Amino acid sequence: MKQNYRFIIMYDGSRYYGWQRQPDHDTVQGKLEAVLERMCGRPVEIIGAGRTDAGVHARGMVANAELDAELTPEEIRDYLNRYLPEDIGVREVRVAGARFHARYNALGKTYRYTCFDGPVKPVFDRKYVYVLEETPDMDSMREAAEILKGEHDFRNFCVNPRMKKSTVRLVDRIDIEREGDYIRFTFHGTGFLQNMVRILVGTLLEVGWGHMGLEQVREALTSSERQKAGPTAPAQGLCLMQVDYD
């Protein structure tokens, strides 16, 4: 009998074309479904809480799938970890309610973006940070973050110009912290548009470097022109940390 299961998944997105299954490309969803099909003997669809872009990482992606398998949740977890590539791991598997849906039931998400501005290149962290050529001003970025927090129309912070659904989102937390040569941006909100976190980071860095002023940040939230916001920061610095549910 089919049973709905909830998964918590971590992955290094460096060599994947994002989460979502795509023909002729390696994706995280595609790798998971291939192993689940092998385990169950039939095709399986796994639904993620979101669709991380190519090169983006996750420590706490949540997904669900209906499986017809005579295995305990721990045995399912161990099977997946045995046969998945070394850059995808399943942290937890548990039985979920029949109505649980990883995407539709999600209430919020936390993303972290990491930059590095030290004098010696971060050889072992190079796939997980954005290496900056100059040091940004932390106080200026924090002032700009206060403007970006709250409920706004973030249409200029979305890479998809043909977005038909509402682009209004609530971002209730933007923390910017330095730890040695690392600068970490933490964002929490009810949801994020395509490339939104990376454009927010790009905008904050432009402010930190003195290339944008606070008034320009305000204009980016109200203007109809995408170029009013900052550039899109590289994918490798971004990681999905957690997804919130009731």
C-alpha cells in the first residue's frame, strides 16, 4: 500500500542543473527519482519544497513522495544514501500524513549566502563562497537591509520577466554577519522568487561598495525597471538551510 513519506535532503549543487528534473541534464530530483524507482520497481515522483537553481546548494531541502515499499523509514534512508551520488545525502525519512505536500504546505524558508574577502583565496571553500575583490561596508549593507525587509513587490528582484503570479513576498529577516574573512547573509521569508536571494545579495553588495545609495534601493522596490536592482550574485554562495512547516 502506498504511503506518503517526508524527506530532508542535503546536496552540493555544484555539478547539477538545479533541483527540478530536466531532460538531458543531471538534476537533484532526477537522481533521487532514479534511486527511488530502483528501490520500488516503478517510477516515483518526489516533490521538493522549492526549485533551487543550477549550482545552488542545500542543507535542509524538504521533499515528499508516495512509496509502495516494505521498508522502514530508516531502511529507505539507508538505501538512498547507499546508491545516491556522494554529493547528495538524505538526512531523514519519516512517514507523513496523506495530505502533506512539501511545496504547498511550506510556510517559510531560510537561505544563507556566503562571501569571502580575505587576502588568501579559499581553496577548499571555493565551490561554496563568492570571492569578493573588495571589502564592502557592513554598516551600509545593514542599513539597506532594513529597507528591503518587510512585505514588498519584489518583481525587480526576479530573473523571470514574464512572471504571471504575484511577486509580492514577505522577507522578515535579513542578517549580515562577519566571521573572519567570511560574510554571511541570512534571509528568512514566506517565499522567494527565481534568483531573488541572489539579486538581494547583489544589491546589498553594490551598496556596500558605494555603487548604489539607499534611495536607489528604495527605487528598486518601486520602479518598473529590472536594472534598478543590483546584479545577480553567483550561484555557488547560496544554500537553502531550512524549510518551515506547522
